[in-house]
Amino acid sequence: MNKKQFTILSNGNVSKKDEGIALYASKYLELNYSFSPSVDIIHGDVEEMNLLNTLMQYEEVFILGVIGIDDNPGSIYHLPMKQFRSLGTGESSDKMGVLECLNLLEQRGEKLPEVSLLAIVPASTDKGMGLSPALHHSFEAFMLMIVKTLEGKEITCDALEKKITLNSVIESCASIE
């Protein structure tokens, strides 16, 4: 099977406050940038077989999400697969998440894609839409890290002339929910 080169996979839940930042970031990227070569952006939770298929379809997967570690809200971590796999998972046991899919693919002898995680420490994962003030304030730094990471992979990120604001992105996601 010929694999596609690169995708960004946002992982989160917009109905749980700061857990939505990955979806907001991926939508913001899609609306405000063009990429060369092109980049596939997959928004939101992709579960079970769809997630397995996504992971098998690409040479490299760049995951955006939140990370539940003891640090200041808004702290940003860029972790290679080996490092974030060792942290374990806080995902609920009733669904198969990224870590479980990677483990299953490895057990089946499949060639794993190169996977890295860009994650931010949430301030609130309570039920509700939008971002906490801490993550709203850190959003620009999170986006800058995403763009710098892509540029480090020789992907040109050109900002579009007409910018869509973070608040507009959040509002558009709220109307979907």
C-alpha cells in the first residue's frame, strides 16, 4: 500500500472546555494557512477502526491534543511517540485511543508511522464550550509551535490574507455540537 506522507490529527472534545483546543487549532490552521506540500488535517476524535486506518494510511502523523500532567496550564510539550507512549493514557477504557491503536498495530507486526504529539496542559476539562482564559491566552504560542514544527519538516505554511479569528472558530464548533 502506498502511504500518504503527512497528516495532522486533532484529538479532543469541544464539549469539555480546554480539551477542544486541538480541534480549534486544526480548524484555525485549515482556515488561515495554505501548505506546500499539502497537509491532510483530520479534525476531532477519530475512534477505533477509523483511527487504525488513519494511522496505517500515513508515513507520519502529527497529533494535537491536551496532556494531563502536573504543570502550569498553557505549558506546551512536543513529544516523540516513544516519550508520549511511556506516559500512558487518560483516555476512557470504553474507546480505543491513539495509544491503544499504536499498541495493536505493533502487536500485529504493522509498520508504525512516525508519530509525535504536540500537547498543551489544560486548565479546565469541565463540561462547557470554549477555552479557559489560560488556554485562550496560550493559543497563539500553541499555533506558533505547530507552524514551526511543520516548517521543520520542510512544509511551507503561508498565512492567508483574510484571518479567521479564534473566537470565530470556537463559535463555528459550538454550532456543530
